[in-house]
Amino acid sequence: MDKPIIAQEDFTIGKRHFYLDYRLAVNHSRYLNIACIDHGNHNERTGLRVFQREIPPFVEGISSLFHHATHREIMIEKQGGLFKEPQAVRGIKSWLPEDRPREKMLTGGREIMSDEELVAMVIGAGLPGVTAVDLARTVLQKAGGELKKLATLTAADLMDIRGIGHARALMIMADMELAVRLAAREQPIHFLKVVKA
């Protein structure tokens, strides 16, 4: 016995004809029957049944799939196509592992790190065409290559450097302030006795 059809849609694309039937099952639940006849392949009919409880997530899944696919296609198009030759790795990631600041510190310890590399680790990342080490070099040049002077630079001074915004400026200042406080606590206090002549 044929199941009653509540609603039906059909359409043709090329040599394929699609049928979407919303039917009533014997147990009075509803289901979506999707069928396709391929006229280019000996009129072979294929089908898929999606039962009532599965229809909402199925439709939501299809909707989500095409929503994301549309956005992905736009992104792919902006990047020059899906099969575009992958771009070469640039920046610090292109360096030998033993030369990268993080890996160098992990394997060799902090004592072997240059000032530039330590500041680069505070900065975190560079800009297109400018590594974090390049940025750190510029920061140190702004301080005349002196860590003591770097500790006195203001956020405004640091933000004059392209690639250093509020967050990075404040991170550098916070790290330098910790160093200043540590130095103050470690330095022995000398008492001078004033002698009148």
C-alpha cells in the first residue's frame, strides 16, 4: 500500500530528476523521502528516507552546510581558488627550529637568549613581512639598545612603533617593571654615614 503523500516537490537538473516527498508512515509518523532518477544512467533510481524525528536536524544540517559552504567559497575565491599553489611559509616559522626564539629557549635555556629574542617572546608575533624579532629590534633601537632606558619608555613611546599597539606596549612595560622591581629587591642597600667636617 502506497504511503499517503502530504506534500511533494520535484525538479530536474540536467539528466537527473529529483523527487522530494513528505509522506505519512503506517504508524502515522511522518518522513521525508528523497529520490533521484538518473536518465543518463539507465534510469537508475536512488533514494534516501529521513524520518520525522530526523527531519529538523537534517534540514538544519543542510541549511548549515550551505551557509558555511557559501562563506567558504567566498573565502576560497578571495584567496585565489581552492587549488591555488600553497604559499611558502614565511617569518619565524620558516627559520630552522633551533633558531626560533621559543624552541631556542626550550632547548638552550633563557641564558643563551639575546635581548631581541627575549623581547620578541614578549611581543609574541610580528606583522606581514616583519617578524617578532624584527619588531623587538626596533623596540630596543627606540631605547638606544639599553634595557634600562627601555624600562622608562611610556606606552605612547612604544606605540610610535608600527606593530606595537596598546596590548603589546603594556606587556613590554609590565615585564620591564617586574625586572626593575626584582633589581631593586636584589640590590644591597648601602647606608652612608654623613660626617660633618
